[in-house]
Amino acid sequence: MFSLRRCANARTRPALFKLPYFQTMAETPLISTPMRDFETLSRPSFTMPPLACDAHMHVFGPLDKYRHVEHPHYTLPDGKLAYYLQLMGRLQLKRFVIVQPSFYGTDNRCMIDALHVAGSIARGVVMIDEGTNAATLDSYHASGVRAVRLDLFARSGLPTAEIQQYITRMARLCASLGWHVQFYAPGWVVRNLIPFLADVQTDFVIDHMGYMLEEDGLTPADFERLLSLLKDGQCWLKLSAPYRIAKHRGYEAVAPMAEAIVQAAPHKVIWGSDWPHIPDSTRDTGELLNLLGAWTDDPAVRKMILSDNPARLFDY
């Protein structure tokens, strides 16, 4: 089992994530690096299954066409759709899912435009305000949207009961549309929500393997409870952004967690590149794909994670 050491300041860590903290951080945004040449990306080290899907990437466009939120956490990344389509060819990916980034908030125009260009090989995950009208939601569905992303980092300072009420309302909306819910949340929020999430009847996906960082005081017991939720509830987990979990420890530190997720419920696991790897677009997306080959050597399981599961979840 992987090691999660409880930090001495773990009890005070949640206070860092209240809304004023993010507003302060946004005043000094991270600087996005130039894009890596796609021809330098590692090629797949295993046989890619048919219709392999990257279930978590982002698309960005010019500032004079798509306005960012008032206080973005990072500068505009070089995440153009045209580049990503070239990357797909090198990595033998056939489908992809565009996840709305916090950079644009609930203005989904850049993503919707990209979906129209990409056509049937792409799906979308929007961020929306409560009260979004039915006509807008229907237009999103027609464009290929199949989920709503809930930014629980931004709401992490709220009482757990209020977060639960918000999830309940959004899950009800998604169920009415035949969509699912995706959670972008710190691991300690995920931990606090696990008893509640066990009763949620709408499919939901937790980004970045649950984001259970030892730096935030998460323990092996917390992770075991997450695995139980994965096995028994409507929960799905996304094998994405291992660098956000590994921090400076290297990808080998993430392997036990990823392998445990795959072993627990391979039929409810998807893989995502998190491209363009904000703020470091020099990362090797092919190397990230090849980690999956290290986490499982079973071609049938890789086919589930890369092809079958996203096809089912995103209505391909």
C-alpha cells in the first residue's frame, strides 16, 4: 500500500482553501510555459485498443475571442485544438473529452466551438451556473456535452452540508439530461463527502484519482474508503494528472494508488491526459499515457479503461 503521512498542520489545512485564499492566489497567476513539440512526445509502449479515448483534456483560444475569468489562476496556455489533434495521431488516440477549465469559468464558448470543429470524436464537460435555462442545456447536449463539472475547490470553504445540497441539485439536473457529474475537489473534501456520496444515485466521476494528497493529511484509511465507494456506489475515478499527486516525489509514488484503483473496479475507471498540463506544457503526454501500461499489463483492462468505459460514460 502507498504511504500517506499525516502532516502536522493537517487540521488547519482546509482553511487555506476558502474563497479568499483563491482570490489572493489569483492575483499572482502561474505562468504557462510554451507548448512542447508534439514530435518529441513518447509513443505508446503498448498496443493501443481501438477507439482509445483521452477522457480529460482542455482547449484554449485567443484572448480577443474568449474572455477569461476576472482573476485566472494561470496565464493563457498554448492549448490549441489543432495542436491536440496532431498529438492524437502520435499517441493513437481516437476520441477525447474536453473538460471546461476554470480559466473560462461558466463561459463554455471556447469548448463548444471546439466540439463543433471536432465532431463526433469529441465530448464535453461544462461548468454552469445554477438556473441555466433548458434551451442552453439542450444546445450543449446537441454539441456533445455529457457532464457538468463541479469546482469544489472554489466551494471548499463552505459547510459540508451546503456542498452536499449543491451536489444534490446538480446531480438531479444531470440525471434529467442523461448526463453525469464530475468533481474537481481537494482530497479532504472528497473524504468528508464519502458517506454522502454513497447514496448519490447519479453517476459521478472524481478527477485526479480523488486528489488524496498526503500533504493535506489524507491517510491510507481514507483511500480505502474511496475504493469502497468506487466498488459499491455510482462513483467513477479518473486516472489523470499523476504529477499533481506525486508533486516532487516522482511517478513511482503514485503507482500503488493507481494500481489499487484499477484492481478495485476496472469497469469504472477512465484515463485522462490533463493536457495541456497547466502550467507546464513541456510535459510528455506520451509518458503519461505509458504510465497506464505500467499500472496494468492486462490488455483487456487497458481496453476497458481507454475504450469501453469512456464510450459508455460519455455516450459515444
